[in-house]
Amino acid sequence: MANQDFGSPNTATTLSTSPLGNAKNVRQLWRKGALLAEQNEDFFQEMESRSERGLIWSQTDLSKGNGSIMNFTTQSGFYKKPKLGDALFEGPSDFDKIRQGNFQLKVDFARWAVRNNKRMEEIMGMRGDIESGVNVELGKTLGRYKTESLMALFLLKLPTANVMYAGGKTLDTLKSADTLRWDEIVSVGQAMKPLGGLPANIAAPGSKAPIWAQTFVSPEPAITSLKLDSAWRDVLKNGDVRGMSNTIFRGGYPSIDGHTIVPYNPIDHDGVGPMGSFMNPKAFLGNAALAAGTTARVVYGGGNATDHAEEDFFRYFAGSPYDFIDTGAITPDTTTTKYFLIYNLTGAAAGKWGMYAYTSGNDGNKITCTAHLGAAAAGVQVTTLGGVTYDANLNTTDHPLGSLIIPCNRLGVPIGSTLVFGRAGILRGYGMYRAEHTMDKLNGGFVTDRYLTSVFGQTFRYDRKDRVTSAMRLDHAITYPGIKLPVVS
């Protein structure tokens, strides 16, 4: 199960770095691997629909090798006043103009590969198990990528006009109470309507009657505040069914003003890769020990000193480079000051936290900081960072391996996002290869390379003025259960 106490998932055990390095651990290690620990897959798959009345409009016109770009034509309506009585259409200005625009959905290749050899299968006693497990895992990897890249659309490409902040604030002024609440859900839903963001049909395929709703996708930590919202509980208490079937007791999330809430639970997985999601980024400290100092700090993720250089553990944090399948690399924001907290989960200073700032220092794998909060001003260490002043009872500059890292604003408030979907707000396209498995044998069949290839793409739906009409994002404060931070009011 996920680590509910937010302990680093990579510090729970100390195994040999090689699966063959310790004879006593060989079978134990591979048995664990064969169990396929719980992971996130394609979260948005069930939202796809062949109809433009669904949440994600799935396109397959490119599936037979007919090209890699699908063009969509958009057209405005006619809004001139009518001619009344015996008035005639006499000049060019009397006629409505046909105003059209277009946008594109592009698909391209996404590929993954993994390698194993016969010796691994024989010594582990897992002939056949590895082969079958690898194919499943490659499929899950594709699903996670589709989910990740869709979230990246909302965080990195959504126009600013489609972004709202809880409580009518800005990112820098969000306070602890500006969380996902009843009022925010209603407000965002209403804000989407003038853009043309219609409710989508969220009924199960084959249902006789449609169910129309806008859908809010929010990470589980953000929904914690909704469950604790007094307005939410009052509505459930007075308006929901009576008895043990009430949502308060059975759990779940009823519709709010016609809006459906779908929780997303990003697993603290046991693999080597980024944690959280674009909606709630987090990482676990991979530095052997981050100790007090006045020089620029370089912060690694990964949760242990062995893996910290392998992957881009800060991929979901602001300022990280990111490659989209249709437009390639996006230029990250390297001018705005960004902040994060390091919260000590263990050690003598457990429960204390440090605050750090950076601008262009996130290369995905590590963050090079420009300032950090400390007891005395010296070098890049400052006593006041953003709107936070150092307090020895709360803060520390020493962090043990595996400490939790989460983004915050200048007030030290952890921040996250909720994604809002209207009718056909997202288009997904599939090409001629859809999760195709292929294999190569090398060195006389001793080594096997397995590949997964898929051709797909996704984009927002635009109108003639290039506005995104059926997608919005709400940025808000976020509360992580078990993490005790000061209330900023």
C-alpha cells in the first residue's frame, strides 16, 4: 500500500544494488518484483469517448497510416441583426461573414525498451515470469505517460485566462485556508460556462440516459480539505440520504452543483522515478545529508544516495524542462522565483522544515537553489525568504536522507492544482501502432530486448479565436495528512 506516513519509499529496505549480489536475497528480491507493486496507470482512459459529447474525444482517423496530423476546422456563428419588414440586403456589410479557424492534433511515436538475459531467469528461478511481467509493466508505463502528459498540458500549456486561484488570490498570496472547497468548485464551474464549456456526458457506455456534468480531477491530498469543509459537511448532513448510506459514512464524493469530483491518488511507488504528479509534485531527498551552509545548495531526489542521479525526480516541479509528443521541448519559466519546502520525516529534527528558492535551477534531476532560510544571513542563506521568517522552533537547515520535498508559494504554503474538464475539452488521437510489443534476440539468443511502441497525441480543443473552451485549472493550497506545518492566515 502507499506510504501513509510519508516515509521515503526508498529507505524502507537496504538491498544489494545487484539482484545477484547477495545469495540470501536473490529469491526474496525477485519475488517482490514479481508481485508487481501497485502503480498508477492511464487514469484518464475511462474518460475517453468516440463522441464529442464525452470528456475526452478520442480520434482514430490516423490509425491506418493516413498521416500524423489531423486538422480541425472551427467556425463562428452569425450574429448580425436581421432585416425587418421590407428592408433589403444591399451592400457587403449587410451580409454575415463566414469566420473560420483551425487547430491541429498531431500524433507521433513514443517508445520504451527493457533488457534481460537467460542467466537472470535461471538464477532467479523465474523463467517465463520475467517475460510475462515485463510486457505488463511496459503497458503500464505507456498508461502512466499518457496520464502524465495530459496533466502537463494543463500545467504547462493552458492559457492564463483558464487558470483560477482559490479565494480569488494569486499564487503568491494563497494562504492555508485557500484550499479546494465547495465555494471554489461552484465558482470555477460557473467561470467555464461563458467560454462555452458545456457539461459532458459521463454516463457509462451503453447507458440509456445521459448524465451531464463537468468533472473535477483532484489529487487525494487536496480532497482532504474538501472533506473537512464545513459547507460540504452541512450539505451532506442536511441534503444527503439519512443513515449509514450517507456519504459522510460510506465515503465518496457526490456531485456539487452538477459537477462530478474524481479523486486521483498518485502512488508513492517503489520504483525509480518522480513521485506525486503535476497536480501535486513531491520528491524525497536523495542527498546523503543536506547540512547547514551558506553556499548554493544542490538538492537531489530519489530518496537514496544510489538512485539520485538516475532519473528526473523533479520533473513535475515548476521550471523543469518537458518534452511534448507533438510540439517537442517546451521552454520552462526560468525568471520567476519558485519555492519548495524540505520536511524532515526522521532524525533529531523530525517535524521541522526548511524553505528554499530557485529560478532557473531545475534541470529535472536536481534543483540548484539561489537562497534558503537560515538562522543568520550569510551568502545565499537569509533570515527571511519570501514572506517567511526563520523560527528555530519550526525551521532547520539540516535534512536527513529521505526527507519530503514539496513545492510551496512565497508564504510557505504548499500548493497544488485541480483539473476541470468540460465537454470534449481534450482530444486524443491514436496512430497505426497502439501499444505494439516487439522483441530482439542478441548474442545467440542469450540477451532479449523487448520494446513497446505507440503512436498517439493529445491536445486541447480550441475555438476560432484560439481559446480553450472546455478546460480549466484551479490552483490552491494543499494539505498533506501527517505533515504538520504552520497555519498561514
